[in-house]
Amino acid sequence: MERLESTATSPDTTRPDKPLLNLTEISKSFGHNPVLEAVDFDLQAGEVHALLGENGAGKSTLIKILSGAYKPDSGRMFISGIEYRPTGPLDGRRQGIAVIYQELNLAPHLTVEENIMLGQEESRFGLVDRKKNREKIKKVLEFLCHPEISPDIPVRKLTVGARQVVEIARALVSRARILVMDEPTSSLSQEDTRRLFEIIRKLRAEGTGIIYVSHFLEEVLEIADRFTVLRDGRVAGRGLIRETSVEELIRLMIGRRISELFPRLPHQPGEIILSCSGLQSVRMNRPVNLELRRGEILGVAGLVGAGRTEFLRALFGLDKLEKGLAVMDGRKFRPSCPAVSIGRGLGMLSEDRQVEGLAVRMNLVDNLTLSRLKPYVSSGFLSGRRQRAAASDWMRRLGIRARTPEQKLWTLSGGNQQKVALARLLHQEAEVFLLDEPTRGIDVMSKAQIYELMGRLAADHKAVIFVSSYLPELLGVADRIAVFHRGQLVEVRPASDWTEAELMKAAVTGKESEAVATGE
């Protein structure tokens, strides 16, 4: 295939004897807090280099330095042997570096064409040349094997996987030679992940250098050529992927071996705590009937868009209910709004913690306590001192790494933000925890801590429903697993009765068991 023009590099700026990217002795501190210390990193053309580490290890800071968003305190950067000193992200993009962040940076109200060409439109005599823009978009979407994506469709109407294709297309149109992918599969189904890997392999064959950041280590072993592990801002190890293992990568990331990826605490499901009867919201295709027991962890599987999230949103009152009701501890209620559901003992952790799950511009105190302020109110006055004391206690109990309870939430790593969201549910004294992708985009150690927390909740006779696209954690943590297919609940079985292959088959084909089909 003819090389895609947008990924080509100009010969006068390329030195074939030099790495495509070379970072030497990169250091960065915020105040008295060192975040990166003398980090070396290099990337070859046509290579996928995995950048690994726990949340807070320094990966995001290194990416922002590379993109031009941050300036390093010391150290040097080179692209094809030429020193690289970006004045900002736009300058970084002009010099061939594109970053695709975990939270996709697209304008949902604009079309595919407008998002891809934004800031880099072809023009003639001061007017946008729509014909040339369309030619570029057509060429890049064909290269990415997605010619079916219409340039005219608003991005908000695309699936998550299609949006990611649009992000990559924008990077290629900008002539990116170096592509940074930050947790690219965290919101993708297995099928979309497979398609993304096909695109990555195609880009690699075309000579693009790819920095791949992920907490899914099995994926790293499949797609990457080399790895570099950061721990506490320093390089903890590097090497060839073919010569390492998941266990060794984990040891490098956390500084010790982890004995159990899916810790299980003894618990025994008891009486029914929650049941749904014909529950259906405006966003659901079919009504759902389901029972949940005290001391039970119920996993929910299915492809992205299969109805898993819509079910949780209906149960929590986030989406308008069309019909049905729920019974909590023997009392019927209609989840008409979140306040009603919270009052009945439900707590929800949203899949999109940045938009719905947390107030990222507020501090930890507010995020932890706002859903239940009653303990801190006396004679009509709110006690900030008691709020801060409670926040400090939750930080200690869940191991939330922050300097003070007054620290702004956006400054925390993804894993610590997720712990804050979970602490809020504990603080509001929820009895049933609705967790939508609770381990999305967080490191291995934080995942293990969240699995352990689920086990503790079950051992304390509470109940958990958690949605996940990562089948090993469903099989490793859940007592039962329910599968959704095209908006319908099609199968519920004990986790021990499932395999990964069977879960995937049920999610893809919608194969029903007799019990579910007959509504028993």
C-alpha cells in the first residue's frame, strides 16, 4: 500500500541514524514535590513502546512535557536528532507529536470533518477548501479501515470506538510522526480493541512511532515491542516485551510481587436486598427483571452499548423511567431521580467520573461529603472542621494519596480520584453499590485495592453490582455474572459456570438460557 502522506516525514529534518524520539535526564517538580527525576526514554520509528507505571508514577507528566503542555525543569528532548523545545501543545503538534488522551478531546456538537480538520483546514484565497478537506478525510479514514464513518455526522452520535478513530485521523492529518495513546482501550469493547490493534499495527508498518500507555498488561504484551516502567518518577526498568511477563511488569511497577490480582474476602450471599420488576427507562430497549442479595457481588458483562450502563442509570434514577419499579429491603419505590435512590440506600459510581462522578474543580472535602452533610450541621451551620476531619479519615481508610483534604481533585491521579468516588458512596452509607467500570484507567495496585473493597462490602452484608468490559475481573471477583446483549438481559449464572469464551459468546450472540427466556 502506498504510504499515507500525512504520516510522512520531511527528509531535511530526519536523521536515519538517530532514534525518532530521545528524552534524556528529564526532571520536573511541582513546588517541593519531585514528579520526574532524570528520566531517559527513546522511541524508534515503526515501534510501539509501552510506558507503564502506577497512577502517580509520572507518566502523565512525561506525556505533557512531550506534548509541550509542561516545560521540564531540566533535561533535553530530540526528534530525529534535532533538539525539540515545544513552546506549547500546538507547537508540539506542528512538530509531529499527537496525544490521544483517555478522555477524548473532541467537540461533540461538531461533525467528524470539523473535528478532524479543526485548526488545520485547507484554504484557498482565505476560504476553506472543502473539496481538499474531504479528500484528506476520505484518504485517512480509508487508511484506518473505517470508510463508513461519514464526515457529516456529529461526533456525539458516534460510538466510543468510532470517536477514537476520529482522534487518530486528526493526528494523522496533522502529519504526526509520534503518536501517544493514553489508555486507548479503557472504554472499548473487545471487538473495538481488536480493530484498534489492527490500526496500530498498520501505523507501525508505516513508520509511525507509538507510545502506548495502558494498565491492561495483557494488551501490552500483545501489541508493544519494548517497555519502560516508571515508579515514583524514576525509571524502574525497561526491556523487550517478548522477554518479560505480566508478573515481572507488576513487580517493576509496584516494587514487589503481588500475591493475588483478584483478592477474594470470604462472604456469603444472603436474603434478597434489591429486586427490579420490569424496569425500563427511555434509553433501554427492553425491561429488566433482576434480583440482588445481601453479601453478593453481581458482575455485568456485555459489549459497549449493550444496555449495561443504561440499566444502572435507570436503577439510580439518572434516566427517565418509562415503566417498572424496584423493591429495596421489602419496600417498593420508583427510582424517579437520584435523590430518591440515594434515600433508599443506593449509591452509584458513574462510568464517566470526570463529567458525572466527581466535581474535579472542587477539593477532596467537598467531593467526599457533599452527598451527606447532615453529620456536620449543627443549629443550621455547617462545620468545616468536622468535614475536614471526616475527609482525612476516609483518605486514611482507603489509602487516598493526597497532600491535604483541601487539595483540588483534578490534581490527583486517576486511581486516587476513583477511590474518592468510592469513599463518597461509603460516606453516604449506601447499602447497594452500583459501580460502572470501577477500575477503568487505574493501575494494577489500585485495581486490587478496589477488588478487595468490593469483597469487604460483601462481607459486611452490603451488595455490589459492577459493570466491566474486562472479563478476567468479572470472573475473578463476581459471585454471579449477568450478560446484556442489544439492550436485553439474556443470561445470569454463577461466575464459576462461565468462561471468558462463553461470556464473549453470550455478549455477541445474545444466547439465552431457558430461565431468562421464560422470565423465571
